[in-house]
Amino acid sequence: MLIKNLKHALFFLLIMSACGTEKPPKTDRLPNIVIVFTDDQGYGDVGCFGATGFQTPHIDQLAAKGMRFTNFYSAQPVCSASRAGLLTGCYPNRLGISGALFPKDEVGINDDEVTIAEMLKQQGYATAIFGKWHLGHHKQFLPQQHGFDEYTGLPYSNDMWPINVDGSRSAPGTGRGDFPDLPLIEGDSTMELIDSFAGQDKLTTLYTQKAVDFINRNKENPFFLYVPHSMPHVPLGVSDKFKGKSEQGMYGDVMMEIDWSVGQILAALESNGLSEHTIVIFNTDNGPWLNYGNHAGSSGGLREGKTTSWEGGQRVPCIVKWPGTVPAGTVCNQLASSIDFFPTLASVVGGELPSHKIDGVSILDLWKGDFEASPRELLYYYYGKNNLNAVRKGNWKLVYPHTYESYEATVPGNDGHGGGRIKTTVDSLELYNLMRDPGERYNVVHMYPDVVAALMEAGDEARADLGDLNTGVEGTGTRPIGKLRK
């Protein structure tokens, strides 16, 4: 009887296979990739990184099911540069990109650069960006010319508009008066001009709706979804769903809505049966804009904030979730950076790296929980036009003489008004042990001459390659920024 039943079962399976009525589940599909990238969010602005006054349960759950990085760095401590680094795997000064691009600028990402989206499209991925671009606002620089199939969002920062804190419009030639209204772009065309705070209030929800729709439409294909939120960059905007919800105030409300957005994206993945087959990354572009007081985030005890090469400017929260590969609930203390995403994702999908030099390294072993040695040995802190301000190796950070604008000597503003900043100079070399002194308060440069010498040598190598305006060295490894074709 058993043999007879087995024969019947085998016959049934053969018939089903021949008829093609039941296909085996796909096991060779490449993983989907989602990157959520916030703007001016501080190291201490996520619950699992120590946030107070508001909750981020969805982001915290992402960390509980994935890996939290505690020594993770943006490519530079400011908008355009950090985005260039993430998307190309390069220090942004290698691409000729520094600081933040403005509406009057006629430059942007060069056509010859290769983005993560372009690399993934070669592997059959559908690609989309919903949010802030900030790598050039003219058509030749926009996302659809650089690997993205779909785009909806602002081409630059949401404070580059003519509206004052009280909602009034600046006259041309005064204050913000020479900025245009904010263009909300879809594809390559402006779909709407944002000229009021109400227009900014809808951005987080809009980007989220677009992201969820993209997931629903591409559930049968591998996709890359990049959601670089305009928030919590000032001026803050938040929907009625979250206004007044946090103890912290409007900044907390904004962060709670971003957390909601993450939750909506995770729910869309779950409802489409994609959660177990999707890499989800949460990261931010640089530290908080501290002179905005209660409309700014927290550096979590790190020194200074956005636009500085101190830890508060460039060390940022990062969480990676990939079920079955990234061990759940783990913490990685090894050195890593957003410029490492490109080569890591290329390793995951079997993609080709660009023929030109990039600076990122694959941290796939770290993702898998192998913390024995970090593939990233060094990190260079560049800022300004092309100024090498510091070098990190292991737990040691050498700070070079340079000038920066400090938040620490003045009282910050409040309710959307920015406080002053004081131009401050580092007059001589400073050395910090970031394991013992993450706040960079105790200069031990005279105690460890061998460490200083090793870091100085690393800095000289960076100057020879990338240049350094602080010392007047022109690097040999930089490439030109893209210029507007007329």
C-alpha cells in the first residue's frame, strides 16, 4: 500500500510539473534595497541611540531586527557632499563637490560618475528616489539622468526659498528674497511650486505615499528605493497627524512622522511578502544644525554639529536590516561610512564597480557579523572647498589646524530662528582617543608621538591624492564637477 501511494504521489507531481500549474518559489531573485536617508538628524535623535522627548518605535524595531552601527560616518558634514558620497562611493571632493549647492549654481554631478542606481540598473533593478536630491537642479543633473527610473521631490534644501520664519515673503535683494519658490519636481518637470509652510508640511507624507506605491508596483521585480527625506532640516514641516504629538516639541513631531514613514515602508514590504528578502538601511546625511535650538536635533553628547569636522558633525546613526544575513539585534562598533554602501551593495548583487577610483570598501563581512577586523582602516574628514581637517585610524583621531564656525560659544535660537556661530580656529595639532573621549574634550597630542606620526603619514597620502587647501596641496586624483551645458 505504501509503495502504491508513493507511485500515485510521484505521478501527481509529474503531471503538475508538466502542466505548469504550480511553479516553485523563486530562490535566486536579488534582494530589494531600501535606503531611508534623513537630513540634519543628529546622532542622538533615534530612540535606540538615546533620543528623549519623542519615540521612534519603528526605527528601533529595525535595529532590534538588524544591526546598529555606532562608529558610522557621513561622507562630509553637509548636504550635497554627503549625498554625492553615498551615491558614488567616493569622498565628494574627489568629484569636485563640496558644501551645499544653491539654486543659482550651474554645476552638479558629472555625467561620468556612476551612482548606486546605475550599478543596480545593470543588474535588472527598478530604481526610484522620493525626496531631496541636491546634486544639481538642472535637467542634466537630475536623478533620471543618473540611474533612477522615477523621481519626486525637492532638488535642493527646503530652506532655499524666499519665505521668512513668520511666513512673510522677502523682497528681492533682501534676506532670502533672491531665492525662488521651492520646485517640487516629478521626473524632470516641476509639478508644483511650494510657497508656504503648509506646502512643506506635506512632504514627509508625500514621499512616503510615493515609496509605498513604488513597492506595491514592483513586488515582482528587484528594486532599489531611495527615500532621502527633506526633514528634519529647517524649516520644519509636519503633517496634522503628528503636530503637537511629542514632548520635545516640533522637532520631535517631525521625527515621529519620519518614524511613521519608516513604519509605512516596512508594512508595505510585509504586506507584499518582501520583508525577508529586502535590505533596509536607515542613515542620515550629517549632524544637527545646533544653532536652531528647539528646531534642531541632538548630537548625543558628541562635539559640535553640522558643517564641522568634530564628531557631532559627521558621526551619524546607521541601521541595517537584512533577515538571514545581518544578525538580529547586533551592534557594530567598527569604523564604517556611507561611502561604503556602493561597494557593499555591489558585492551583494554581483554588480560591477566603476572603472575610475572610488573610496568606499565593502563592509559585507561586518553586515554578516564578522567584527574581527574592519575593512575600513582610515577615515578622512574633509570640509569646505577641499580642506582636510582631520584623520581617523582605529580609535585615534588627529585634528589639523583649521578654522570652523562653532556652536558652543553662543546661545542658539528658537522656534525657527537661528542663533549665531563664532568663527573658531584650531591653532595646532590635536589628538583624541575616541573610545575614551568621544566628546573630544581631552587633547593628548603630546602623549602619543608615534600615533601622531602614523596619522600624519596617512594625512599626507590623502593630500597627495585628494588635495588640501589648508596646506595648499593640489591632489592628483580628483575629477571635475559637472557643468551646465548651454
